[in-house]
Amino acid sequence: MDAGAVSFQRRKTRQISVGDVPVGGDAPITVQSMTITKTADVEGTLQQIYSLAAAGADIVRCTCNTTEAAEGLARIVPRSPVPIVADIHHQYRRALEALEAGVDCLRLNPGNIRKPEHIKAVASEAKDRNVPIRIGVNGGSLDPDMYEKYGGKVTPEAMVESAQREIAYFEEVDFDLIKISVKASNVPLMIEAYRQLSEVTDHPLHLGVTEAGPPPGGILKATAGIATLLAEGIGDTIRYSLTSDPVDEARMGRMLLEAYGLRERKNVDLIACPSCGRAEIDVYKVAQDAQAAFADKQIPLQVAVMGCVVNGPGEARDADIGIAAGNKRGHLFVRGTNVAVVPEDEMVPTLVEWAEFIKSEGIEAAMARAESTREEARRAAEEDRQRNLNEKGDDANDSEQMVELLRSSRDS
């Protein structure tokens, strides 16, 4: 967790292991995603798994819907950089084949595999192999019995009861390596289902808004559901279910946990002002250029891009490094202290250069590097700040003038 981050009081859960990744208890919250390749396409699936791992996925799920897919898993698992979960629907024999293939976890949907003898057969085999199972309740494929019992609609109570009934089957064969999800595409429904589930079980919970849709709406819905529960201390592992490249899912999940201080930052956290009438550069373009420049550098720093030097350094005072524009030049600052002045067209390359220096040498070394230029940089920033205020004033967007115009219109 980042130093100084506010910590959430996490609900205490049991801990299981998915391969070598602990889930639940005091283990870090993990990020999951799922491949969209045909699992029988071993090389294509492995390529996607490696891309997901690089984007921040700790665990990856692959479909196991055919015997060819199970054979693919037998070839994929030994070469995967992260634990593999086999996604099982309808045919319990695929689960047995996936276990034989060596997967690290199974995902069973209680709405699709309903015969108790099939469920218990899979759980018994998983127990013998010490392989956990995720009970994956889904609002879109709820057990018909539960659907009917609760008035022909999906309710939090129906989803929780479905999970509990599956747990009961597992308990009959003394199997308890369990994690649970109660996903729905309706965000309030999903939140309430997880809240209720967290009250009746201490098994680790896998969070997600299923079928969230394409970005940006899908990201918004997934974040609304997952972030709400994380802030309440609920959740041990997460997945963004987006209609998008699954790498986006892994990246979004990782970014959410980093933003919450629940995982250490792997890459830059780019903060930028929304721009205003004082801005002396195209803030959007500079921010996008910076985002692209840092994309694959794995520099775990907070980087700020500000449109002017009036409020920029103060607003980004806690950033590790940042730059603010003024009078066709950029003012570089480290932890809120001006350290250098560079031409406007060198702003982003300078940010990258100094960020790489800080990553390798540390903040103190960066401040020492700037010793000879710090005072000159401070004076230049103050000059540009005063010039900007003199030209555009404190109210750069002329809001007070607009208020007076509105008042005059009403009085006339």
C-alpha cells in the first residue's frame, strides 16, 4: 500500500490459494480477467494471458467448454505466468477434465450445473487435488428454482440463497476451498447481494458487475459497484467485465486498487487539471502525450500536468513530479518545489527523463541534481504566475461577469 494512504477495514475472510496466489484473509486484493480466445488455440491463448499478466492481472480465467479446450488447458497451464481458472458451464465432465489438465481453480455456475450428484462429484475431485472452486452465481443465469421462489425475478436474496445451497453441497463432501461471486449487471442489485452475502459467510468474495458493457459506460458501472463494496471492506478479488480488449479489464482493475491504496502502484498515476481560461497550453493534448509516453515504462510515481503556474504547483504539491505551463515554457517541480524551466515543446520528454531519474536514484538525488537551478526556476515560475494573474485575473473564466449579466437580465 502507498505510504500515507487511507486504509479500509477489510472484512475478515478465510484464505485460499489459487495456484501460488493467496486470496482472502490479509492477502492483497487480486485482479482477474478472462481470455476471449478459443482455449484450444494454445499459442493465441498464451499470448493473451501474458498480455493480461503484464497489464496487472494476478489470475486469468479460460473457458473450458469442449474436450479440445480441456486439452488446450493441459498445454497452457505449465506455461502460464499466472494461475489459471477453468470456466465451466452446463457440462460437469468439463470440470473433471480441467482438473485432470492441472488448472489452479474452477468456476462453477450453480444456475447451469444443478444436479447435486454432479456438483458433489466435481467438489470431491477438487478436494483430492487441493484445487479451489469459485461459486459463480450470475443474475443472468440464476437457478430456475430460485427465480421461481422469489417471484419470477432476480433478487439479492435469491442470489445469496443460490450460493448457500451450493456451499451445502460442497460441505456434504467436506470441501471448503471456496470463493464466491454474486454478480449482476444491475449495480444496486449487485451491491446489495454482496452485502447480504458478506453477512452470512466468511469465504472470500470475488467482486464484479457482470456484462457491464463497453467503455466508458462499462467502466463506470463496474467501478460504481466494485469501488462501493471495497470501501465497505467487502471483496478479496475483482474483475471488470467489459465489452473490450480484456487487457483493459486488467488495467482498470489494477488502477482502481492503486487509486484506493489497496495495491502498490506499478506505473504512473497521471493527474492533470481540467483546464480553464488561464491555461496556456492544450492541457488535454499534453496529458494524452504524457500518458502515452509513460504507458509501458513501469514507473510507480504520481505525475502531474498543469495548464498554468497559478494554482498548478499547489494543486499537485503531493505529486512526485509535475510540470506547469507558463509563457511558452514549462516549469518542472518535484514534490511541489520548482527545480527547472524547459521549453514548451520539451515538457513531456523532460517529465519522462526526470521520472526515470527519480525511479533509479530517488527523490533526494533529484533535488540535489536541481540544486544549482532551483532558485532560478522558482523566480521564473513566480514571474509567470504574476503575469498570468495580471492578464487574466483570479476569475479566469469570467464567472462573476456572467453572474452580473444574469442579474441584469432578470432585472430588466
